Amino acid sequence: MLRVLAVSAPHWQFAPAGHEQHLNSSTPFSLHNAIRVCAHEAREGIGAWGRSNWHSTQGLAEAVFMSDYLHETLAWLDRALASVRPNLVLIGAMSISFPGAVAVAARVKQVLGPQAIVVIGGKHAIETTYLVNGKLRVHPGSPIAAMLRGDIGRLFDLVISGDGEALIREIGVAVAGLPASELNASSIATFLADRDEVRGDWTAAWLEEDRVMHLGSAQLPLDYDHLPVPATLFPITSAFPVFATKLTAHAYSDTSKGCIYSCDFCSEAQAINGKLHGMASAHQRLYRQLRAIASLAPGLPGGGTVSAFVEDSILLQGNAISLARLSDLIEAQGLGMVFGGQLTVDMVNDPNRQAQIARLAGNGLRYLFMGLETPDEALAATMHKNRGAAKASLKGDLLCSDAASSGWVHRSEQALRFLAGVGIDCGLSLLFGLGEKHAQRIALLERIGAWQRELGQPKCISMNWAVQHPLRQDQGNRHHYLEWAIDADDPRAPIISRVFGEASTRYCMPGVSMASLAELTELDGLYQQLNNIV
């Protein structure tokens, strides 16, 4: 019998210090996407997954877990290992949570040894283990590289990069069919190699002795139009206060694993995650998911209300035609639910898109999240998504209040004004640590306070500190990512973990250091003065 656990790796090794005040969701939505086909087959009683511990609603809910904190994750894991005795453990990890993935895998191997196959995937694997012209590239931070160097034990049996939906299903089928004596990566790879119909763009890598082995997919496209809706399979655990509903589910148009832009600080870059796909039917896929989420409301405890946040890096990639077609569907068939998503500043300011945003506002769109990132106009000019960047050189010491009318911060204000005017609440994502001065950070928070007093927007402010991701670049980035993002005894850790969604004192951008304790304390003081419903 197939017995499976799935866990999103934690990125803090210390306990929380007070109430978190950033916008990280409690739902492991990326992990849910990866395992949605498996969960669907389990719930429908199909094949090996239908006979697994995931076949019941409770069994599935108890087998999937996410916490930002190591102690909570290990406490759950110890109970789950004892009760489930899994033969397959799936771990999803971003780069700063790689140490957490190592800790989880180590505990699994300590308890179960070779009786459990441990598979790691997620953003960190995508950025560090991948194919170029059919040849495997392994970044120094890859789990494969770490095991090969002996920095960690042979903790990960398989490293999966790319689309997981169909691949994970087949890995489970292989595990279920193998005798205990043959439960290893090589046997699973042999099984996969004989099933060349496994869809998706993926790479599986593993170690045999001191040899790095890999298997690439046939690149058959996934049928995104008919993939299961994750929100109907897993418990809804998040609630975004901006929607004023009891619960908030996550929806997707499944057009990309990332963003259409390639800003050099971002792991969502198209250069990492591949090109768009399925745009012609993207609005239909998204509407299908939104309708499915809306239909869940009557069955929620106490007849609760539900909203949805669209996890596209950019809502329907900001395509004006797709936005219009989504409104067509809502107006023709109804929705009965409020929802939100993400757009860029320049998209919100584009007249063609503004017409569609205003129309969607009448069809349930109540919230848009934008990345303002930096108050430094010279830094903002280098961002790929900043399509309206001034071509002339800018002084590097500009404060946001000094920006010209065509500047990035000014255009952010224009976007806020437009959204406020059409009745859409706004959230802003601030990304410090790109090279701006502390005085610029202070000036930006003060400017946001002024916007709130005048416009009543933004409603939500999320702060992050730029983290240097592998970004598929061996040269110039030799981080192994095996050390925690912040030392537990760093006096800055309590503030950082409380107010930043993602941050590191160790993996800062080149030439940048984390702010001092005094600077962080000043930022925190101003941040607390903002009207922030997180």
C-alpha cells in the first residue's frame, strides 16, 4: 500500500517572536498544485493512489503540512511518521528553506531509513537542477551537489525539477508496486523510463554511488484545462482580512510557473520558469477554479463566506483580452464571490487595462496586489517589469519624494489613485535590500502613510528583504544554501521574522548587507504606524 506524506519545508529554525505581520499564506499552494492529480485520484479511488492513506478527506488533510518554523514541522512530522509509516515523502522547498528540507529528510531517514523514498522539488530544485540542451546542470546549491560533496548524507532519493503533477503520480505508482528490497531511486527511474507518456516538462536526478544520473521528460504538455482544482481537494486554511470573508482560497490560471518578466532579483522570472502556455483558454481555467471555490461556501463550517486570491504572478498575465473574457464569463454565468490578484504598476496605469480592471471591479474583483519594490528610482529603472522607466540616467541617491512625475514611485501613486477610484483595495509589496539607502526606506514608509491618510490606500503592506536566489547561474553565486537564512542568536532575527515574509542576513544581494538592528527597529516603528490589515 502506498503511504505518503507531503511537507513544505520551513525556513526559520527558531520559534516565532510575536504575531507575524507579513502576507505569507498559511496554505502550501505550490505544494498543492504539484500533488493535485495524486490527491484527485486518491479521493476518486483510482489506482494506487486510491488505495493510499490519501483516499479519505481526513487522511489527505493529515498527510500534508506547512509551517514556517522548524519545531512545528518536526513535531508534526514525528507524529505522522509514527502513525503513517510512509514509504514516500514529498518535500517542497524554496532556497532559504533548503536547510529545513534537509532537516525534514534527515528525520525521515533517521526513523525509516531506506523504507521511505524521499523526493525534493519546488523552486530550489528548479533553480539548481535542470537541463540545458539535454545536459544536466547542477548548481553548487543543488541537493545533488550537496550529497555528492558529502556536505549532507544521502537524504534525498530523487530531486525533481519542473512539472510535478503527472510525475509525482507515477512515482507513487512505482513505489506502491516495488518490493521493499527494490525500493530505491534506480528502480523508480527504470519504471519512469518505461512510461514515456508521463506528461509535463520535468527532470529527475539521483545518485548511484558517486555518479549523477538523470531522466528527462518527453515534454508532452500537461492538459491544464482539465487538471483538478486544488481548493476542492485540500482544506481552506487561509483568511485574507482585506476580503472580510471567513476564508480565502487560492486560484490559478495555470499559464506559467512564474512571471512574464525577468527582473534579476526575482525567482519568479520567466528566464527561470519558462514561457507562457495556454493563454487562449486561461480565462476559462481561472473562471472554472473561481466557480469551484465559490461553490464550497455552503459547506463551510457555520455557513461561512469564502473569497479567492489568484496566485498568478500577474493576473491572467495582464492580458487585456483575457481580462475582458473573464468578465464575459462572470457576467454570463455569475460568480457570487469576491476575489483578488496581482498586477504590475504599469499595467494598472495602462488605459486599455484600466477599462478591464474597472469592469472586473463590478464582477467581484475587490483587491489587487502590486510590487512597488524599491524607493530608489535608479534601481527601479533596472527592473524588467518597469516598462515606463526613464531612459535618462538618474541620481543614485534620489529619495522617493524627489522623484519626477514619470518616476516609479509617482506611477505607483497613480495606480493607487486609479484603484481607489474604482473601488478596489490595494496591497503593496516592498522589497528592500536591493541597494537603496536607509533614508530612502524611511521616506518610502512615510510616503505610504501619507497615501493612506489621503486615499485610504494601500490597505496591506508587505515587506521583504531581497534574497539572492541561485537563478540558474553557476558563475558569481557559489552559495550552497545549507546554512539557515538567519542565525538563531542574531538579535535582529525577531524583527526580521515578524515583519518580513522572506529575508536573509546571509544570502543578501551582491554588495548589500542586512540593515542594522537600529535601522530595523526604526523601520519596524514606522511599519507599525501604518494601517495594515495583515
